[in-house]
Amino acid sequence: MPIAVFFFFLCSIFPVTIAAAPADSVRGREVAEQAFRSHFNYRDVNAHFKMIVQTPERTAQREGIAKAMLLDQGRSYSLVTMTQPKDILGYSLLTHSYSDQPDDQWLYKHSSRKTVRLNATNRGQPFLGSDFSFQDLGSPGLSKFNYHYMGEEKLNGQVCLVIERLPTLENTGYSRQLVYYHKEHLYPLRIIYYDNSGQRLKTQDYLDYQLLDRKHWRALENRMTHHARNTSTRLLWSGIHFDTGLTEKDFQVSVLTRRR
């Protein structure tokens, strides 16, 4: 997964009763666990991003900073703060993610200079008119899904392990997801999201992977395509730094207003 989605897909390893589960479910869970472990081998990370929103009518570009910190028991914190253009300067999304329950999210609205807590209804809404919803910017959490191994498939010349993820929580907005993991490195190359009627809704592609600090594979571009709206959003990443010394104080709700 990228610094996404942005990059926060945390790993919390729970026991699996192999004898009671179908073989494809056991294999699917194993692949998901291995992918999480190989990806989340840092304590904290921050990066700069450009967001390019493309609609049939226009193109809009925005910029921001994303920070994240991994905690114990499959928890994580993330903070997205917009820096450009000036009319959204300071617009921020704070997320406290958990492995097996809905995330807590708070939005600082630049226009009203107020912080609001998001609920299950508005977490599915678009973030700043992009094709990423608020919940897309949180952590799926390993135990928020049941898994099925679908087999191997080639994607753009790369052999992938394809995993179906079925949400275990309500009000996710998605009925299922297909994740295409690079067979060797186990980073995601594509996620296909299906709506509650079973129709393909969105596709996220992870592009331009680079090995950073000799141990962190990261996609420098995320591209989310919304098939129903015929729109797309690109996230272009730069200045990615790991283990910078962030603490839990950097992700408190009070930070949203204190920084203004």
C-alpha cells in the first residue's frame, strides 16, 4: 500500500483456526498478513503530496503534507494537512485507526475554522471533491475484512496474488474489494472497489514503485478512478521520510486548532 491510502494499512496479527476455515480463506489471510508485515516496518513517516483531480470539465491541483505513526495493537494515527491553494490552507483530516473497529476521524474546516467529528454517514463522502473518500484515507485494518485467495493473475506484466476482501463492519460503502499484490514484494498494485449493489465503483492503481532507504517499497503515485463519475484523482508523493521522531502528541485533536 502507499503512504496511503494514503499509506496507512496497519497489521494486527490475530490467530486463525485453519481447520475451521476453507483453504482459500486461510491463504488469503496469510497473504494479507505477510503484506502488512513487509510494508509496515517503520515507526512514523511524513511526506509531501500533490493531488490532481481530473473531471470531464476541469483539472484542479492541490498540495499537502501527510504524517502517520504506528502504535501497538494494530492502531495508527494519521494527519493530512492541505497547504495549497490558499483557499484551503490548513484544511486537515485527523484519523485514529484501529484494527477491528471503525476509525475515529476529525475534520478541520478552513472556511468555518471549526473541527467536526465525522460519523458513519459522512465518512463515505469525497475528500475535497477528490475520488478518495474520507474513509479511504484511514486504515482498513487487518481484522476489518474476511479474505479469500483468488489465485494468480498478470497485471501490466507483473505476476500478482489476487485477494478478495469482504468488510466485516457496517457502513463501509463497499461490498467487496479485490487487491492485486506483487507476487515477490507483496506491495499492492491495484485495488478494485465494488459498491453495495456489487458493481465496480472505483479502481486505485499504485504506480512508480521505488525502494527508499534500501528497505521501504513505496509507490510515488496513487491513481484513483471513479468509474460511475468518469473522474480520476492522482496523488504524487515526494519528500518521504521515515522514523522522524513523531509522537502521539502530534496527533491529538487539539492539534487541529492549536496549529492555526
